[in-house]
Amino acid sequence: MNILYLLPGLPFVFGIASFLVSAEATRRLLLIISAVIHLILTLSLFMPEVVVEPDSWLIADALSRLFLLCVSLLFMALAFYHQFSSEQTPGNANAMPQKMQFFRQPEKVFAASLQFFLAAMSLAVLSRHFGLQWIGIEATTLASTPLIYYKRSRHSLEAAWKYLVICSVGISLALLGLFFLAMAMPAGHHDFSSESLSFYATYLNPQWLKIAFLFILVGYGTKMGLAPMHTWLPDAHGEAPALVSALLSGALLNCAFLGILRVFQVIQAAGLTIFADEIFIVAGLLSMATASLFIFHQSDYKRMLAYSSVEHMGILILGMGIGGLAIFAAMLHVVCHSVVKAGLFLCSGNILKAFGSRKCDVATDLKRRLPVNGALWVTGFLAITGAPPFATFLSEFLLLKAALDSNKMLVAFLYVLLLSAVFVGMLGIVIKMYSAPSQQSELDKIAFKEEIFTAVPAAFLFAIALLLTFYAPDSFMAVLKDATTSLGGKTL
Amino acid sequence: MKNMIFMLFVLLLAPIMPGIINKVKAFFAGKKGLPVMQLYFDIFRLLRKKSNYSKTTTWLTRIAPHSVFAATVFLCLLIPFAGKESVVSFNADFILAVYLLALVRFFLIMAAIDAGSSFEGMGASREAFYGALAEPAFFSGLLALIFATGNLGFSDVFNGVTPSLWLQYPAPLALVVCCWFIVLLVENSRIPFDDPNTHLELTMIHEVMILDYSGKDLAMLEYSAALKLTVFASLLVNLLLPWQFASSLMAAAVFTFGLLLLAVVIGVIESTFARLRLIQIPKVLLGSGALGIIALVIMLSGK
Amino acid sequence: MNNIAAMLALSCLFFLGSGRLRLSIRMASFQGVLLGILALVAGGLKPSIIVLAVSSIVLKGILLPWLLRRAMNSTCARREIEPFVSFSASVLSGLALLALAQWLVNRTELLTPIFSPVMLTSAYFMVFTGLFILVTRKKAITQTLGFLVMENGVYCAGLSLGSELSMLIELGILLDIFVGIFLMGIMIFHIDSEFEHIDTDKFNDLSDVILQTGGEKE
Amino acid sequence: MDLFIYAIVIIVTGGFLSSLSGRNAILPSVFAIGSNLFGAILVFILVFRHFAADQSFAGNYDLFLLSGPVTFRIDSLSAFFMIPCAILAPIGALFGRGYLSHSKERTNNHWFFYNLLVASMLSLFVAGNAILFLISWEFMTVAAFMLTLHDDRLSSSKNAAWLFFAASHLSTGFLFLFFAFLASKSGSFDFNSFSYTGLGSRSVLILFLLSLTGFGTKAGFFPFHVWLPEAHPAAPSHVSALMSGVMIKTGIYGLVRFWVPTSSVSEMIGWIFLVGGLISGLFAIINALACDEIKKVLAYSSVENAGIIFMALGAGMLAREWQMPTVSAFAFIGALLHVLNHAIFKGLLFMGAGSLLFACDTGKLDRLGGLMKRIPVAGTCFVIASMAISALPPFNGFISEFLIFSAGLRSIVSASQSVAFMSVILLCGLALIGGLVLICFTRIAGLVFLGETRSREVPEVVALPAGMKWSMIILALFCLGAALASPWIVSLSAESLLSRLSLSEQASELDSISRLLLKVNLFSLSLLVTVMIFYLIRKKVFSGGDRSDLPTWDCGFAKPDNRMQYSASSFSRPALELFSGVKAQEVKFSEIKAYYPVKERLKVEQGDGAMKYIISPPIRWLDRLLLPLRALQHGRLHSYIAYLAITLLALLIWKVGLS
């Protein structure tokens, strides 16, 4: 029995247990236990002494380890956040249709789904077999839909429906792509994994490979939130509870990204890098442009964060398209974006709880009303827009350098332009929220109290992003570099 | 030492300049006019009188006349008079001279505003504006002269202005003279830019700024104004009379003659010209700046 | 085998032209059964194939249609399908999609001989039809049906390409799809109780359209 | 070099301590003042040792980041640019202690960001590596941004903060491109490895334009200066002093470091600096004349001074290119001294304006007047600073402008066509700007502090705390002191500075510069002494019988009123009429059509011409163009799936169908 099976397996078991337990406190405890075990297991994979041989299903190469780390870290922070925060119980839970009994206990479903979600993401990240990975990614959709619908409001229903339908459609296209990929295999070859396909890349049929790649890109790209398939993302991220948004944005999008990367490895081995690069660059810039378009004049701060995720997915894909050092930058950016965006979503959850509104015009004067969260909000804003000294700055700057290294002047210029546009757009919103409103509002009379503990996870996540600039553990750097080389990139 | 004596001579001579101008103007008007030495009498009379200050004013009003007086006298240290040598001289002393003038202007303006009256404020506003335009005009003429002589100090430049230089660059030097003459008229608030005889009309610039001064302060200001006129006149005289004389007495005589002649010319101009509309003044000033630049261009193309 | 493929394609055309929900659900279940049979025909009578085929028939042919029918009955939705594009136009577009599918197959057939080109054509066609239905039909329940058709198409493509992932994977895929559609079914209930319609066309509260133009940043 | 690290650590620690010192009223500012003072002393020692030890003291200090080691490296340029920061930081803290004493809000975070700003500016000057430079640059921006948000109840303050940060970040974007390009060419982020050799002149020019946009935005180079007149008034006054005195110098520093020493396309760059500086200077000073708020005037004046510095730098580069090393030395030293001098007098001016805001809560020129009698220290210091900024002897502004003017005069001696052109631009431009500056500062100093108050009710005036007074007195002494010390500064630092700007000038020439400055100083100092003696004699000996209890002569008008005084807008009107095209003034006034006079309002809004005609039209156009595109996210699931299908189809056709 491989240790790797524990990673998706344990949360799955815990999830079922959550269904059976009736006390809310126990469920929360289960969540923390599961998160801690998961994190310990994940970190143990980073020990140089621990060597995990891949079997035909699961693998723990550098890429999986890197992405698993994001998932696990985030989940840890979220479990603690969940422990301290009390999201309001959905008001109309009792108004559910009689026939669907178990849906009448949203807390239960929520806790279980969170665990299943973790299991599914772990599976998606660790799969060696393309098919298994597909199952994992589809399972994430299924596990997260109830999470998005947690609030039981019309809007959350709408968001969940859109999420489910769009992502399912996208993912079935990816499945079609996988079939085409299987077509590209030489007859008699059975090991359907990125590793083995890369090894036999010269025997693969390039045309089928290309078609397969297109389908998979569109399919997983939908899940990853690349424009113009990102349309579900702002709705889902906006409506979901804060910690779910954090997971969706920080971990789930990465899983889909990994799905694309696995195919990209094969494409690279088959010598079709240029073919993929063009598409990546176009997709990346398009995503960034779309995000910046919608961040301007945005009135809802959670949607703003969602569009920022679209932007960052664009940056990742752009990095893959540029190649070389940019791949290293993209790998670094995966981690940075995960922690920072998750922290921001948690922070937005605290703000939402205090104000009861997602409108930027309402949630104002954070400086005085919620000093801790206000400071975190600004910090997170700076971190997510790639302001030095956060590690996001390093990754974005290295990416720019890589673009210039490979003489892509126009791309570099557009990249900087779009980054700045997003910054300016977000800045307006952040200032509006951070500073006092121009007119006196009724909120002035309310005394705001903030729970420090709910701010701790976000602060912890930002601290990671800051720390990475100045110090990165050797084992982490080694994994980062291995991941980069496994994608054909150059390291620093 | 010789230069020091020349300077003291000019300091003594200064109040006669407005007297001559007024005499010429009276002659043109067919009147007898005030005595040529009138300003001396005025200054002596004023020096004996007490000063009155408005309760609105602050220390600036009190210090301004002293600063203006001292700055103008110090300015004379830099200016070459009869012997074409100044008392103090170093490279680029022009700049110090120009900024001493600016210092004078600064204190006049501040003192004018200090009185808290709309009349003095108006005068201050105009003084500041015309001063700002006169400065580049003066520099453009200066540039041409520096280029022509290849020297960097007042003394050197005017030593470099020789009859042969006039033969080499007749037209440019004439343009520079025109340019500086206009600057002279503006800086000293003469017709056609300002009418020094009026006190309460809306035309005034300099006279209105010192409206609230009296006694010893007014004496200092009046004297400084006369001295400033003399300084500008000396520059023009040195430019127009390029000959060097071995005997200093001869030099002084020719220089004094030149000064007096220039005063007469100013008087003639004041008598025959009408005052310009205020709105025209900037154009004339910018035009005079252009004269200096044209002079430079002509010299460059001749090189 | 080609016959089954043709039947699948025809069922899709029928789907496009039909105005009744009940009929459409029946058509989907018909497709599910056909696919199960197809799997048997294509793969032979190996035990793993039999397991797959049976579970496919049970899930897609029986369980899902049953669920959808229940959803339809319990909601107060009208029994008619409300399209954006009229039925005849849909059928015409269907023909165009068929042509597109054929074109794609022709291009890909040049690469390697395909196990069953006709099959692939109808697979593509099913995928396209599914997408078309998703785009042009208003009701949530019809959209679910569209998704089902699309999934069937993908499954069919898998069969026609003769690609065999391992049985566990295939089962996993089937299960995933089942749970997905199951979830959709549950949500249709919720949509119905919440909105009193399942018309997803009116489902646009969450948007980023700003009506006034030229609004300047303060 | 360790001294530098200590200084940074002390300042940052001071910031942390004041942010942690809770609700205590005194402690935060004490920490801030103390740490800034200690830090500044260390920096002074460092700078002095650097120049005295003739560059042998240049040191490296490595730090390790994920991107590799980064280096702090001190050279003469860094050392010189640190001086203004070290002067202004402690004095500003002292001033700020008084200035903030009335505010109800806690000042802990204010001091934290203040110290952060100081520390980041210091480390920016010493950064020897692009990554470190950008980190310091951004820290500086963030700190300044947070400080600007101090009075965030005003919407103008929020707008200003937004504009400031947005402009800064856009400029940072250009710097990203600039540094990334150089780094990708040299393969290292270290400044020492950067070079322009091997690049075509066109790409060098593009690089220059990138960095000009980047650094120029910070430095207030036209037309990127638009944030400046908004942000400086919004910040608390001691912060404005620091922003104006030091922060905009960081932009100049960047351009000096990366472009002035280079010899490739330096003629082009010289012309851009010269002409651009002239345009900035003129544009800014004309706008300053039109402004009716004192801090806005000061902000524009900062743009104008940056313009003068750019003109001098440009002239210096041109002269170096044309083999006129003496001219070039004069221009460069003038420019660098002006950097220092501007920090001193502009700091003082902002503090004077701050005292005004502190004492009577308004900065509107048309309401103020007569404050010299109420807050004499602030008034006197403001007048001194106004003299200094108008380049009047004997104050420090004159020294630097004197050197720049001399450079222009010297160059014309050996003139060819283009040299003459340069000198004419430099001299006439400077003279015109100088004249306008005189108008501008007599206007604000005179109309605010002299005369009588211009509003109907006499505003209540609050007495200034001692800290504010002393900080202004110290800076006023610096105004004189910097002038007197200039020969010494030149002889100490000029040689290494000039060699850093790739101009190896003989020591004798430098001697002549400092001797010249000595003469000028002697002259103007004796003038000062003479005036003082005159004044004292007059006051002690000849003042018998003087009366000072009389009213101003009212020219026969029966009922004079305070509002009849000449106002700030009327004062600058003649000058503004000449330049009416440059400023963007909007006059809102509805013509009276009735036969009898009715109550009417006249509203004059002063905008920035560059903002109105250059910056905002394309933005507004883009906004109008892009806004309809948001309809893509209209909420309908059907179209969303259609996007998906269309993307797939497009990709298939692009990549498979066409190949």
C-alpha cells in the first residue's frame, strides 16, 4: 500500500464520517484533523529521505508535490478559519423540498463536501493516469457544487447551476480530448500516463496529439478559468462562502492547470512546443485583458477577486507559453497566487461578515472599522498585484524578463500594460473600501468588532508570500526547480 | 581704487538723472520745470523727516528700504563705470547683478503687499510681471555680447567692446543696444511703459508701490530708483562709447557726458511717446528679447 | 455497428426537432441503451465489457431518465421545450452540424485509419447536438438533457476510436457523469422551488453589465 | 557600509516601536524623531566618510533573496542623494509631532509609514541591484500612499491617493520593462552588469523613453507630473515636504544613474532633458500662478524645480558631448546642488504651509492674509524660503542657479550653432522661469502673511507648538548654511561625482568653481550684513518720532474693507493672461440678463492642462470603447456555453483546419 493513497483516501473516509456525525463541533474537529494529517503527509513528501515510487495510478513527482503543497497548505488555513468563524446558517434551509432530506442539513453536507473536495483535489493532483486525473477533476466539480450552494439563496443557486453546467460541459470536452490522446498512442501501448507518453513521444501521432491538446485545453481551461471560458468563475467565487472561494481559487484552478500541464509535457516531448506556445500566449493575454476589463468599475469586491484569479491564470498560461525562465516563474507564481488569493478571500469573508454586503460602496472605512482586516486587505491587494517585496513580484518580474529573453517585446509590453491596468482597477476599489466614505453613512453608528482569530489564517498566508522572497527552504526550491525542468524550463 | 572713486562719483551723480529727464520733458511741454537738482533737495528734505507706518505693516516694510538701498549700492560694485572696470569682478558676475535686481524687486513687491491696500498690490503685481519678462530680454542681449567678446564678466565684456568690435558687428550691437534700452525703460518704470509722474492713475507701477512710504524710507527708495536708472544707463553708455582712454579724467568726463546725454534721450522719448496700453507691454518686452536673439543669430551666421 | 451509429444520429436529429420534454427524455434513454449495446458490439463479450455495458444501460438508459422524468413531473414546468431557435431551424442547423462532423472526421481520418468512421461522425454529431441544445434551449431540464446527449457523444467517440482505458477508469467516468447529472436533477428541484420556474434564460442576476456608458471614475 | 545597515535598522525599528506604542500620546513621535535623528546622523557620517575617503569607502553588502544575492552598494551618487533625505527626515518628524498633535486619530501607523518611507528612500539610493531597487521603490510608494491617505474623509484626498498610486504603479510598470530588458541582456540583475553597448541606437532610445516615463513620473516630468499637484496637498505637510524634497528626487536619481553617465545617444537624451525640462518648468510655474491653494502652488513649484534640474542635466550632457568639460561640470554640479537645495527650501515651504493649515485650517489664498503678525516664526521662515526658491542671494537657491546660469554663459563663449541654441534655451528659459517664480512666491508669501486677512470674519488662529517652530527655524538656517557651505561641498564631493558622471575634470577647475562660489558668498554675505547693520542703526539711532499706529492710506475711499485688498487671483492675472492657453481654467458663471443686479456666483476651477488635454482624453475614450464589452458577462448560461463552443471551434480551425 502506497502512502499516496492515504492523501485522497483519508479525507474521503473523513467525509463519510462527517455525514454520520451529528455534532457540529465534532465535524469541525474532524476537518482540522484531516487537514493536519494531510499537511503532515504532504510535508513528508518533501523530505529528501522519503522516496515514493509511483505505481500505475498515482505519482508524486515534483509537479504533483508542488501542487499538492498548495492544496494542503490552503486546506490547513481554511480548516482553522472554519474553526474560528461561524458562517451564518442559511436562513431558508428548512424550506427545502421534502424529498431531498439530506440536503436539509447544510452544515453536514458542507463539512462532508469539503472533505470530499480535498480528496478529489488530492486525487487530481496525484494521478499518474490521465483518466484518473480526469475523474479527479470532475469529482472536484461535483464535490464543490454543494459548497457553492451552501447559502441556499437564489444567487448561490444560480451560481452553482452555472458552475456545474459549464464545468461539466468543459470537462466532457476534455474527456473527448483524452480519447483523442489515446488515439495518438501507438497500438498496444497501455500506460496512459504523461510520463510514459513523454517517453514514447516519438511514436505518438502528432496530428491526434494536436487535436487532443486543443480539446483538453478548452476543457480544462474552462475549469481553470481561462477567458472566454471563465464565465462561471466570478459568479461561483462571488456567491460561495469565503473559504470555499478561497479553495476554488487557490487550489481548484491549479488542479485544472496541472491537467493542462500534464498534456503539455507530452506535447513538449513530441516536439510540438511551438504549437502549444502560441495558443498559451494568446490565451494568457486574452485572460488578462478580460480580467482587467471587468475589474474596472467593479462594484462587488468578491467578484473583483474572482476576476483577479482569471488574470492570474492568464499569467500562468502566459508563462508556459513564453517558456524558459518563465516556466520557473509560473511555477513560483502558482504557489504565490494560491496563498495570496486564498488569504484575500478569507479576508473578504471577514469583511462580508462585518458588513453583510459585498458592495464596495457599503464596506468602507476598513481603516477604522476593521483595522486588522483592513490592513490585511491592503496587504493582500499589494501582494496579489505583484508589488515588491512579495514573492508575486519576483515571479511576475522573472516572467517579464523571460519574455524579453525570448525577444517577445510585444508580449512583454502587453503583459506589463495589463498588469498595470489590473492594478489601477483594483486600487480604486481598495481605496474606496479602506478609507472613509465621503458621506456619513448609517454604518457609522454601529460599533464594529473584529475577531482576531479569523484574521490569523489570512495573515499567515500573506506571510508565506512575503517570506518566499527572502527565504525558501531548500527542499521547496529543489521541488520548484525539478518541476520547472520537468516542463522543459530554465531555472535561476 | 580708481574704480572705487568712479563708483562713488556715480553714486553722487545718480539723483541728477531724473532731474535732467524732467527738465527735458518740461522743455518739450514749454514749461520751465523743476530744477535739475530737485531730487537732491527732496532726498535731503525727506531724510530729515520722520517715517510713518501703517499698523497693518510688518517688519518687511521696515527692512525693505534698507535692503533695496543696500542691494542697489552693492549692485554698483559690480557695474563698470567710467574706466570700464568694476570694483568687484569675477566670472559670471552678471548673474549676481541680475539677481540683485531681483532682490530689489522682491522687497519692493513684498513691502507693497504689506501695506494691505489694493493700489499697492496692483503695482506689485505689474512690477513682478514686467520684471519677469525683462529678465530674459536682458539675458538675450547679454548672450549676444558674451558671444561677441568671448568674455564672462562685466568688466571683461565691456573692455572687449571696442570700436573694432562695432565695426565687426555693427547691426547686432545696435540690436543689443535697442534691447537693453527697452529693458532700461521697463525696469525703471519710464514712459512708454509706466508714467512716473502719475500717482493715482491706473497706469502706475513703481510709484504706487512706494505710496505708503514716508520720511527716511522714502528717501532711500527714491535714491535707489535713481541709482538703478543710472546703473542701466551706465551699461548702455559703456556699450555705446567703446573708446578707451588713457587718462581717467578723460574717461570720467566722456562717461558723464554719455550718461547725461542718455538722460536727455530718455527725456525726449518720454516727451514724444504716449504711454502704451498695459496689454501691449508684454509684446514689446518679448520683442526686445527677440532682438537680442536675432543679434546672436546674425553674429553666428557671420562666423 | 454502422446501423447503431445511424440510429444514434437520427435520434439526435429527432431530439432537435421534438417539442415535447417527455419525448426528449425517452430519446435520451434510448441513446443510453444503444450505447450499451454498442459497447458490447465493439468490445466483444469480455467480462469487463459486459460490466461496463450493463452499468451504462442501467445508468444512462434507466436511472437518469427516471430521475429527469421525476424532476419534470414534480416541477410545475410546462411540458413543452422552449427554444430560442425554432424547431425546424434547429433541424436544419442539425444537418449543418452533421456536415461539420463529417468534415472533421474526414480530416482526422487522413491521419490514421479510424476504427469506425461513421461511428465517429455520429459521435461528433452528438457532441455538437448536445452543445447546440445547451445553447438554444431555455429550461434547466432541457439543458441537462443536452449535457447528457453530449456525454453520450463523448462516450460514443471513445468507443468508436477503439481506445480502451482500463475498466476501472471507464467505470469511474460513468460514475462521475452519473453523479453530475444527479446533482443537476437535484438542483432543478431547488431552482423550481426557489424561482418558480426553471427557465434559465431569466437566470441572469449575476452579471457585470453596466448600463450607463461613459461613467467616469470619481 | 555597516553604518548604513544600522541606520536602516534603527529607522525601521523606530517605526515599529511607534506603531506598537499604543495609545500613548508622546511615545510614538518620540520614537520617530529619535530614530530618524540617529539614522540621519549615521547616514551623515557615512556620506562624509565616503567623500572624505575618496571612494575607497564604497562598500558592498549582500542580502540573499530567492532570486539570488542582492547588493547594497554606495557610490558618490548614492551618497549625495542621501543627504537631502537625512536632512529632512528628522526635521520633518519634529515638525510632524507638532502638526499631528491636534488630530484625534492615533498616529502610530502614521509614524510607522513615515519611517518606512525614509528607510525605503535611503535603501533605494543605495540599492545596487534591480530587484532591491524595485523593492525599495515600491515600499516607498506604498508608504507615501498610506501617508497620503491620512485625511481620508476628504474625497479629494482619496482621489489624490488613487491618482498617486496609479501613476506610480504605471511608472513602475515601465521600470519593470526597463530593468527586465537590461537584465535579460546582461543575464544579471546587478546594476554593474548593465550596459547599453551592443544595442542599436533605436533600442537604446526606446529604453530611454521607457525609463523616462518610469522615473519621470516620480520626478514630475511633463506630462507625467499630473499626480503631483494632487498628492502633495493631500498629504500631511511634513510628508509633503519629504515627498517633494526627497521622493521626487528618486526619479531624478534614477535618470542620473542610468542615463547621464552613458555616452550612447547622449546628445539626444541631452536635448530631451533640456527641452523637456524647459517645458515642465514653464508649464508648472504658470499653473502654480493660477492655483489658489498654497500647497498646490508648492507642488507645481516642485515640478518646476525638477524641470530646472533636468535642464541643467541636459545642458551638462550636451556640453560633455561637445567637448566642453568645464561647462558640463558647472551644469552637473549646479544640478546636483539644486537637488540638495530644493529639498531644503521646499521642505521649509511645505512646513510653512503646514503651519498655516495648522493655525487657521485653510490653504485658500484668497481667504488668507496678515498672518505674519499671528504666526511670526512661520511667516519669517516662509519669506526666507521664498527668497531661497526665487534664487535670491544670499540663500542657497541662488548658488545652484548661479552655477547653472554660468554653465549657459560659458558655453556661449565657444559657440557653434547648436551650442548657441542650447545656451539660449537654457539661459532665457531659466530667466523667464526665474521671473515667474518671483511672481509666484511674492504672491503666496505676500498675500498669505502680509496685509490683512481677506475673509470678512477674522479666522481664529491657533498658536504653533514649539516643535513646528524649531523645525522651521532649523531649516531656515540651513537655507543660509547650505549656501555658505557650498564651496566646501563642491571641493569635497564634486570630483568623485563628476567622475561618476563620466566627466573627469581637472582638480584646478573644481578649485575655480569653489573659489567662485566663495566670492559670490562673500559678496552676498556682506550684503546681508550691511542690510542688518543699516537696519539696526536705523532702528536704534534714527527711529525717533516714527509712528506705526496709523492706518494704510485709503486713497480717499470712505469705507475700506479687508476684501478690497489685492487678492491672489488678481495678483497673478496679468501674467496668466499672457499664458492663457497653458492652464486649464474653467469659469462657471451665468451671465446676468435681468435689468437689476441679482445674486450671482462665479466659480473658477483650476485644472491641469496636461491632465485635461493629454492624459485623460485617451483614457476616457478607451473607457467608452471598452465599457460595452462588459455585456459579454451578461449572465446567461446559454451564451456562456456558446463561448466555449466557439473557442473550441476557433482553435480547431486555426490549428487543425488551416494547417
